[in-house]
Amino acid sequence: MLDARFEAVVRSVAELPDDLVITGEEDLRTELGVDSLRLMDLIVNLEEEFDIEMPDEASADLGTIQELWLEVTRAVG
């Protein structure tokens, strides 16, 4: 299950409609249209929201919402 704050940041930065159900399996790039610039914005916003720092190389391995969530939870500790 995804955190409500995480989902709110993703929806806001990716400009997703409120009625879109996020399961975690959605591909950030192909299904949600998150390009590399928007992905960096997403990471920065998540770092601010959760008061964390994610490794720079983490963004290269991100494919799905679930993978992004796992990186956030790793950084939270």
C-alpha cells in the first residue's frame, strides 16, 4: 500500500487526474508520461515531503510507482 503523502506528491507533480487509481504497477514513463525532468522534480518533492535524501543513481533504476515508493521507504529507514 502506498502512503497518502507519497500519492499526493506523485499526483501533483505528474499532473495525474484524481480519478486515476494508482496501484503501484504503473510505469512512470510510458503509462504516466513522466519524463526525466519531471522525474527529478518528483524526487525533489518527495525528498522535501519526507525529509529524506535519495541517492542520485536511484532515478536511473526507477520504472514503476512501486519502485519509486521502495526508494522512498529505503531513504526513510
